[in-house]
Amino acid sequence: MKRIVWGGMLACALAGAAAAETLTLEEALQTVAAAHPDRRLAESDLALSRADRELAASRQDFSLFLDGSLRRGRRPAGDWEPDNAGRVVARKPLLDFGRTDQAIAAADQEIAARQAELINADSLRRIDIMARFFDVLVADQQYAADNEFMTVAYLDWDKARERFELGIGNRPDLLKLEAHYQDWRERRNASAQRMRSTREKLANAMHRPGRLPTQLVPPALEGNARAVPDYESLLAWVMEKNPRVQALQAQLAAADARLAAVRAERHPTLDAEVAGAGYSRESSTRDDLSVALVFNVPLYQGGRVDARIARELALKARRAAELDKLKLELAEAVLATLQEIEWLRGSARGAADKQVEYRDWALERARAEYELELKTNLGSSMAETQVAALRRKQVEYRLALALARLEALSGGSLPPSRGAKE
């Protein structure tokens, strides 16, 4: 009967949900690859980098173009005559002394950076989905506990009201009990709203807007028992494997390649050219077909090259500063996460376990007293037991998220756990 009542309350709290469904954590995490806006942004950045790479490589492509002019010319002691010309020119760059090679190298490094950013985006989405999933589970259990407390408060007030109508008791005590009931009613209603809002956020995190799951299956979280490395070995691993570190390192390498490409603008170029031409006026100095090697030697380019070099140096300095700042943040994040894991596995889990043990004992005693009609606090004991169980589950949920963050910082996998701490 209690399960039936709970199911009805849950259905009422989720009134308006578009499509009811049962969801496991594994199924939720499978949506990481869905077309969420965060992932699409990372994918678009990667596509832009690949397009830039194709553009850089195209500098060595064969080109074919039409070159023509419409003109009139006047000979000495003669009239104005047409002197039109048309050429079909085929040209292929042969040597640009590093321009194209360095531009391609820079583009390749940008692609590597964007791929690392995509991995990081997926890791962040995975953590977000886990957090939203756990929020729903917590909201459900908090609603159940608040509803139990509200029911107890209502029964206390209702009994006092019946006694007051019979002339037993006083009005201030009755008003106090009613205020107590209204407080718990307000908390219960707020919990009901959180049940809906947390499901909405979970659906959006999975990129399933409007598809709110009615029932979530609590996960076993067997991975919470895994070993974690010590701080020093883990930090070295993170500095090597972290996708954001890898992205910035690739961008620094891209900056060096772009600098080399810009400096190569001072070097000559050599092209091969084949042209077929037609003219409206015959001349012995003109060729209908020609083959040439065309070279270009820059003699003076003003401040253009120097300005581009200065810009690339500034961008490189910015990336280097971002990398140094990131490494400081990662060192703090790794330490804070390891400390959180140690605290959760130690005092937080132990305290929650003892609270559950005590509440189980108190519930059994309250049930026995209720059966003997000595006390009527069974409802409160049941609610307190639910609160203790919720506290225990919250410890495991936080531990699972902390371990997931540690994996994300480590690029998806932790180093070997030799000498690790449980």
C-alpha cells in the first residue's frame, strides 16, 4: 500500500512530463555522444581547423585562369587599331621555401588542439549528466522524507484540533502545531518542484528536451571502491594526459609553425607556368604558346611581415600564460579532489553509516513501542530513517562524481595504482 501511495505522489509531482520512461545511469551516459550544443560547438571548432588545413595545403594546388585585355593602340604616324589579347594560363607553385609546409604544420597542430577540446567537452558532459542523474535521485528521496514529516505533523495537528474541539488543550499549542505542519507542507511542496526541475535539467543534459524520465534506477556505483594514486604520481600523469593541457601545448606548437610561415614571406617563390594566347594584332614579339619558370624575390615589404610576426609572438605569449595558469589550477584541483575522496571514504562515509545504524535501531524500537501502544512516534522515526539513508547515498554520489572528475582531469584514465590509497 505504501508503494502505491508513493507512486501516486510521484506521478502528481511530475504532472506535465512529456514521456514517462525508466532510466539507468549507463543509459544516461550513453547520450554523451548526442548532438548537445556543447558537443556541436566543439565539433564545429574541429571542422574549422580541418578546413584551415585544407586551405593551407591548397597553396600548392595547380591553378588555371583566363587572362585578357581589351585595348586599342596607335602606331607612329598611324591610326588607332585594336590590340586585344587573351591568354589561358596554367600555373603550379614549385617552391615557396617553407610557407606552405609551415602553414600545414600549424593547421595540423590546431586540429590536434580541437580534438583534445572535443575530448574535454565529452568529459564535462559526462560529469554533468552524472550530477543531474544523482540530483534526481536525491530530490526523489528528499520528497519522500519531507512528505513523511509533513504527514506526521498533520496527524499531530489533526489530533490536537479534535481534542481542542472537545475542550482539551489550548489555542496557542494548537496554532504551534498548525504552523509546524504548514512549515513541513511548504518544504514538501518545494521538494515536489525540485523533483520536476531536476528531471528537466537531466533531460536537457542528455539533449532530450521534454522527455522527462519518471523513474530512475539507483546505480550500484561499484567503481567507488577503486584505488586512486598518490598526489605526486597523479599530478605528473595529469600534466601529461589532461586534454586541456594537450590542447594548449598543440596551440603553442601551432604558433611556432605560424611564426616560421610568416618569416618565410621574406623568401623567394618559384612557379611553373604554361600559357596559350591569342592576339588581335600580329607581332613577332608575341608567343601563341609559352612555358616559363616564374620567380618572385621580395625586396621590400614595408612593415607587414614585422607586424604579423609581432602578432603571432603576442598570441604565443598568451597561450604560454594560459598553459602556466592551467597547470596551477590543475595542481589545486587534483589535490582538492583527492582530499575530497579521502574525506568521503573516511569520516563522511563512516558518520553516515553510523547514522543509518542508529536510525535503523531507533525505527525498530519505535515500531515495538507503537505495537505496544506506548508511543506514537513511528512516523517520525521512519522519516528520520529515510533522511539517514539519503545522507549515506549522497556520500556515494559525491564520491562517484569526485572519481569521475579525477578521470576527466587525467584524460579519461587513471595511472597504475601502485602504492595507491583506498
